[in-house]
Amino acid sequence: MIEAAMIWNEPNNKSHWDPEVDPEWLRFSEMAIMAGDAIEAENADVTRVLGGISPIDPLFVQRMKSHGVLDHIDAIAVHGFPLDWNLWQIHEWPAKLDEIRAETDLPIWVSEVGISTFGAEEVQLWGLKRTAELLIGKASRIQWYSLYDLPMAWGATTRHREAEGSSYYRHFYMGLLREDGSPKPAAEEFARHTPDIGVAQWFHFEDHRLEEAVRWMKRLGVTYVRTGLSWADSFRPNALDWFDRQMEALADFDVTLTFCFTPEHRGMMPHHTSAPLVPEEFADFCAAMIRRYAGSARIAAEPLRLPAA
């Protein structure tokens, strides 16, 4: 089932939202409000989540509150990677959640938390154990990023790529499984913490790992999954065929669908991080995906129409 829809991914991270195009996040807020309302209009049972903020920044939450966004969502998600990218220690997790709780009464999700094996696989094993101790029972959802290592040939979605040094290369070692599908030492430990902890796994367009990923998640005892449907991908040939295949494969899990990535030809700048030219188009995409995969509360369901190219 589709239990939640996440509006964007890391909107306060310049690798996912361009602050030069939208320095005050006014365009983002307008888009997020439209998307939240569109999702609710289609199916009010789907939890609307503000995309996992990274860094965990209470000032960004204050900004979203002042722009009215928090009145149109049901939960706030955060992302944290203290052993790889954040400037705080893993033991500070409870305090980081409390910083957000001080700004809102909305439930808090940890929609991405993980530890890379860039330096050593044993670091991930220890970090998983400690993360479970610190977070289980403290957040409404905990989604481990990720099941698979990112194939090096695909590249990571960051702004400066290889120029970021080791920060960039850590993206390729976040999985419980290596690129070849073999399990790392932390995989066995992870199974001890399911179903309390779920998985966040992004599937690329026509990802060859999809069916095997489902088998692994079931083997590990996972019951809830966060993934994404890309607005940009919706303009590819056979996009709906791929979306249908992905959602059918995940039918046995409680799924959080993340909607994000601006099509280059529909952005104020030709980049997936750009604010869209027409924010209603993103809301229409969210509504169409909810209608298709979560069912609609509308009396007369309309046929699915993706925006024209």
C-alpha cells in the first residue's frame, strides 16, 4: 500500500534545490502547498511528508512554518549521516530530533539514515547498532539508506561531484549489499532491527536490481520502504510502464513515495534542482501518481494524463 507521499527530497540541500533560483524558498513553498493539497484531494488517507531535510535545520522548519507549508503536510522528515557528512556526532541524534520538535508538533520521520563502508565495513556494522539504539522509539519512521551500494558507473546526484573528494565517493558505499549484490557484515545485524527499521532505496529508471531488491528486503524482514517516482522521468518514453512495474514489485510493502526532480525543460533553469516554471505542473504529477497507485477519493476518477512535453 502507499502509506505516504513525500514532497521533494532534501529541499534545503543545494544538490536538490537551487537556492540561487529560489533564495527565500518562496517558490518551493508555493509548490509544496499545491502538492500537499493535491495529494489530500486525491486520497486523504495518504500521509503527506515534507521531504527529508538535510542538514537537520530548525531554522528551515521555521521558514516553512512562516510560509504556511506546515499547514498542508502531516509530518516532517529529516536525514542524518553523522559518520559521513554531518558536523555532529552520532550520539547527538536525540538532540537533533528535539531541535525539530521544538519548532512543530508534527510527527518526525527519519527518512534517510545510514553509514558508508568507504573506510571500513566494520564502521557500518557498529554504526547500525548504535543508530538503532538511539532512534528506535524516537521517530515515527526510520528508513535506512540504503539497501544497495550505488553503482559507480551511474554517478551520484550531487552538485560538484568528484570535486567534493571523499564526500562524493562515500555515496557509492551506503548499501547493506555491495554493488554485486553480496551482503556486507551489517546486513545480518540489520535483520535484527526489522520491522522497526525500514529501507530507503532509490531505483533508477528501469533499474535491473528491482526484483532482487524485493527478495532481499523480504529476506531481511523489511515491511516498509521509501522510494521515489521522478517527475523528470515521467517524460521518458515508456515512463508509466516502468512506474507500474516498480509499484507492482513493491506491492507487499508499506511504501513512501517521494516526488521530486524538475524536468529540465520545465524548470526556470534547465536542471533537476530548479524551481519549476509552473508549480501547478508538479502538483498535477503528484495527484496523478496518487490516483494511479493509492486510489482516489474523487467520485468520478479521471483518466491519467501526464503533462505534455
